[in-house]
Amino acid sequence: MGLRLFAAMILLGSSAVHAQDPPAAPPSTVELKKNPITILKELEPPADAPYELGRGDEIAIEVIGRPELTSKHVIGPDGKVTLPVVGDVLVADKTREAAAADIQAALSNYYQGVTVSVAVDKYSSNHILLLGAVANPGVMLFDRTPTLLEVISRGGMQAQPTNPGAGSGVPTASAARTVTFPEECIIYRGSNIMFTVELKALLEENNGLADYRLKRDDIVYVPGQNKYVSVLGMVGKPGTLRLDNKSTLPQLLAEAGGPTEKAGQYPNIQIIHRGTNSVPGKTQIISYRDILQPKPLDLTLQSGDIIFIPESGLSHMSSVIQTISPLVNLVTVGALLH
């Protein structure tokens, strides 16, 4: 199969581990029966999903029969537009119809028999961020549902010669060229969801999942030849970091902006190892207290590993990270802290 998924559920206890507390129980691995492809499709937005307004979108509000109330607006960073008489109305993350209904309800407090419609003049919030080993990284805007192949194509994957020039290894002017695609792409959705798509294998299999439908604010990362780890959860700057022989866990956490206040003073850090085709990845629990000690950590990081810091003060079943990786079987990893 061109795509394999890895889902990890972190079962949390207290966010702080005191010196007198008993040692944490070792993590366990339980195989799930749910089809991995089914899980992937559950994360994909429907093809006919209605567009939701976003911050920065330029919209036209028409009030039928009330031309003095008809106006154009840019949705603010707080997701609101300011209307005469009624003031601020929240419209972000709502469909055109839902936003029109809310505006109509607000106007009805002052005007009788109003009918409102909302149209989008300019799509400025429906964007995807492309990073990594591409020719043109950056923010891409779409006026429809973006797809993975379109994002990668816009990124300008470099063409490779199929017939390099003899001797020097420099391609000739007439050498045939073929467009290459990355082996895999990592998609980040928010601070605690990521999944890896084996794009090249899916294309070779003619699998429609290669042109995966994305969501607004998704981050697509193309690893290239560099090793990498993902840092997710309660950190200042979730995302992908380069991994080399000198990388340490404290250094990587510092590059990710460090734990946020929501992580608590001494969070338990979940290291979700990637694993192999035949052996599922394991989860390793490291207390933030141990990172502050001068003694070396019993930890070896490999490319594709995930560093996850959960939110503090939650019950055992209330913090879930959905993490998907192409090199492990579908498993649930439970770290029982007491």
C-alpha cells in the first residue's frame, strides 16, 4: 500500500511528576482494527463542502430593499465585520448563508422585513503554506478547495534530466526532462494533527488519494534529503525541524519556541518513534525535569519521529493527538502515567 497511517492517543495523568512519585508505567501498543484508508478519508474535507468565510476575505453584504445598508467589508483578524447601527457581527468560519442569517438577525432588531445575502468578492483567507524542498515555497491562495497535487505543482518541483551529457555529467540542451515528485509530503493541520502522504507511490498506483483535498491553513512540508522531526502540541512554534547528529531534545524544544503555559511547569514529553514497515513505532515518556538535569538522556531520535507536549491538567482520556506516519502500522500508543 502506498500509504500507511499511524494514530497515537496519549493518555494523560498529572502534568507534573514529583520526585516522590512512582515511576511511570512503560508505554503499551495495541493494534486497531479500523481501516487506515478510512481514517485518512475522515480527515479529508468533503468534495462539496461549502466555503467558510475567513479572516481577510473581502465580502459584499446586500440588504434587499435597503441600499443604504448594502456595503462591502474586509473580515477583520477577530473574524468580525462592523455594520452601521448594529456594530460588530462575527462572520468568520461560517458559510455565506449562515453569515447572512446572523447579519439579518442583528439588523432585525432595528429594521423590519430585511433580507440579507453575502457574496465573496475576494478570497484572501483560503491559503496553504508550502515549505521544504521546493523551488517556490510560501503562501498560496485558492478560490476553491486546494488539493495536494496543485500545491506541489505550484511549488515548482525541479525537473531532472533523463539523459545527462556524457563525461561531465552536465545535461545537454536537448536532453529529455521529466518532472519529479517528492517521495513524501507531510501535512500539518493545527498544532496536534499531522499526516504523511507517500505521494510518489500513490501516483504510481494511480491512487486518487495522491490529490488529497486540503483545508484552509494546512501546512505542506516536503522533507527533501534532510532528516527531520516534528514538534507538536503545547509549544510556541509547532512544525518541522531539521535533525542532525548534534541535535538534542532541549535544543529542538528551544527551536520550537519551548513549552507554552498550557503545558504546565514540568510537562511529560511524548516521543513517538516512527518505527519500520514491520515494527510499529513506540512512545517514550520523558519528564521536562529530566531535560533540565545535566545527566544525558536515554534517547535516540530518528528522522520522522514526533515530539509531542500535551496540555496540562487534563484527565486521562481528554488529550488526543492524531498522528499519521507512512512507515508504521495503525496503532494506539497509551502512556499510562500512574
